[in-house]
Amino acid sequence: MTPNDVRGDRSARNGVALAAALAMRGIECALEVRGALALLLPKPEGVAALQVDENRRAVLALAKEHGFTHVAIELPSERRRSSTPPPDAPVLRD
Amino acid sequence: MTFLLLRARAAWPQCGHIEANVTTGPPQWAHTAIDDTRSEGEGDWNRGSSIRGESRERRRGDHYSNSRSAVERRGCNSTVVNNGSSSDCLRAGTADSLLTAMAPDLDAVSKVDLAAKTRALAAWLRANAPVAIGYSGGVDSAYLAVTARQTLGADGALAIIGRSASYPAEQWQTARDVAQRFDVAVLELDTAELDDPRYAANPSNRCYYCKTELWSRLVPVARARGFATVIDGTNADDLRDYRPGAQAAREHRVASPLAELGFTKLHIRHASRALGIPTWEQPSSPCLSSRLPYGTEVTRGRLRQIELAEAALRRLGIAGDLRVRFHDDLARVELAPAELSTWLAPERMAVLTEAVLEAGFARVALDLRGFRSGSLNVLHGVSAA
């Protein structure tokens, strides 16, 4: 196992834990891990929740707790709809 | 009904200073929107509480619609909008008069100190005249070029632009406009940093290779034209940041009088405003390659993709800080934190997404923290989060 593998495993574990923590806060989303970037793929109600400053602040704090320096939300697109997985599908890759 | 829009960019106590001015203003200033757009640090989040805590006759909201509802209710005589609305948004939605007040920044910069610095800069320029300026049209080099022109006359200053694929066309236009307006002589050179594989490989010291290319072309041309002194717009804040390009400047004996004399970005913005240079409130504008993570090859195609995406977002009315960060198929958009709520609204989000996809990205993401300078340095562990 290379150092990169170890780091990748850890990131993936952090991603799972972050997704769970977000769900506990009522933000259901799939999460894609890209190194220190957590990419959220939330359901529509999750997007609405993130319009609120306080919720974004909470997400950022949780992400930081789980080792991520950056959090972004993927914006839904009609163009991608056919090729994207369902929003509740867990997507974890590094 | 008249609204007065104030832009406040510092901590709350200083916003209070603005409000004191407002309450002594003419009656038509009764309805006031404050666009509080400080874009760095987590202090953003705390400010809302401070404002709420101090609220008496004010109504605080997250969007310009709050200004409307506040006025409709007639329950307050001013409105504070501290998140979710850019000044453009406020202006379009509620404000029919605009006063751009940087009072907090004025408080933060001693006028005496600034006056001493500007005198010192003029003396420095006279002592080293004539000067050629590495000129991009950014906040710093625009101020330096205009000051040099005004201090040394038309023959005493030459602004030299290095053009390449990493230099946005929009900024090139700004550079030309400022030079024309202030009668600064301009020379344009093409640079070819992308042809240097050491640059294209995008190492963490990429800027060193870029500036090496720039200065190795610019300095001989300047000297051949009789400009023994070549200067750049590096400021005192830059010295605290990771700036490998500064080494190339030193190697080519390029001087940085703004940094040398202790001019911070804030000093330069103030001094620029005093001179009427439009770049005074322009967001910082590093080259397009800064949008690619280190180790991701810099290509003309990728730079073009980023430039198109950012230009498209500017056309949507995003005037403040903006970066489209390149992550292969994914564009991660960083906006000023105050813009985030606005652009997370479904209809705006769709417009933003389409604009970025049109530039050739397959996926678009919005960074939830918003713009931060050196974001990719943090992401890749080059600097602290």
C-alpha cells in the first residue's frame, strides 16, 4: 500500500463520516471526495438548506472537522441529468 | 423613494461609523442599504449577530428583498443587508442612488501615513527616473504607472504589458483604458511562458518561470529605450505571501517601490481612489494559470476555458471577487461570500451553471466558503487553511 493509497482510504472514510454528519443535520447528499475537497451532491431540499448562511457555516465546520479544507456543492444541470447517478447514490471516490 | 447604498468592508464597529454618517445625512437617506461584503475570514458569519444585537431602527436582511419589505412595513428607517446581495444586486433592486463609502478602510489607513508614503514614492520615482513599469492593469501596477506618469511626465514613464494566454483579455482592456485615460505611454510585448515546459508543468513555483520569461523580455527592451529602472507593482502585503515570482524580479534587478515603501493593498486602493483611477475597487486579478491546481498542466485550451467561464459570469453581473478553479471536468466557482445565497437560489443557480458549462466544463460546483485568495495553495497544502 502506497502513502497515496493510505491517504485515499482516509479521505474516503472522512467522506463517509462527513456525509453521515451532514445527514444528521438534515442535509442529505451524496459526497464525492477529491483530495481535500468534499464535493456535495445534495438533493434539491439540501440545496435550499444551503442558501441559509448558518447552514453553510455548519457544513464548513463539519467538513473542517473531517479533514477537508474545501467544500463545494455540485450544481445540478439538465445537460448532465442523463449521465449523473441518482442523488441518493453514495459516490465516494478519490 | 430613495435608497442610499453604502459599501462597508470592515468590522462592525467601523460600520457603525458609517451609520453615524447616515443618520446625519439628508432626509432622503432615510432608507439605507448596507452592502457588507467583506470577503475573508469567518468574521463574516459573526457580523450578522453583531448587527442584530445592535439593531434598533434597522432591519437586517440577507437579500435586497429585505430592504423592500422593511420599507413596506415602515417599521424602520434603515435596512442592513449583510449577506447575499452584491452592490450591483442592491442597486438594481432597491437603490436608486449610490454612495460608495469606504469609511472603515479610511479609518484603517492613516491619512498622514498615506500622505507620507505617496510623497516618498514620488521622491523614489524622481531619484530613479525614467522608469519602465511591468504593467498588467491590476490595482497595483495601474497605480504605479499613473503615479509615475504624473510625477515624471510623459517621457519619464513607460508601462509595458506582457501579453500571453494566461493574461485575461478583460484585464488587457482595463490596462489600455487606464493608460489612455491617464496618458501613460504603453508598449506591448508577447511573452511565451506556456512554451516553457517548466512553466507548463505547473509546479508550485510556476510564477518564477512566468516572471523569468516576462522580465527577460521586458528588461532588455526597456533598457534599450533608455529606461534604466524597471519596476513592478509588488506591494508590502505580497511580501507576506508565497510569491516565487519575486525571485525572478530580483534576478532581473526589477525594483518594487510600493513594497519597499510599505504600501499595502489598502494604501494603494486609497491612493488610487484619490487619483481617480478606476481600478481602486477592482478585485485582485492574478493570472489565469492560478486557477489550475499545481501539477495540472497549463495549456492554452484550459486557460481559454477558464477565461470564457469567468467572462460569462461577469456578464451575469458578478462584479466582486470571482475565480473559476479548474479541476479537470469540474469547474469550482468561488464567489464573494456575500454572493453565495443569491446564486444558490434555483433560478440563479441554473443560469450560473449554464454559463460555466458553455465554456466547456462538464460539471460545475459552487464553493461554499466562497472566494479566498490562494485557495488552491490551501487545497494542496502549500499554505495553511
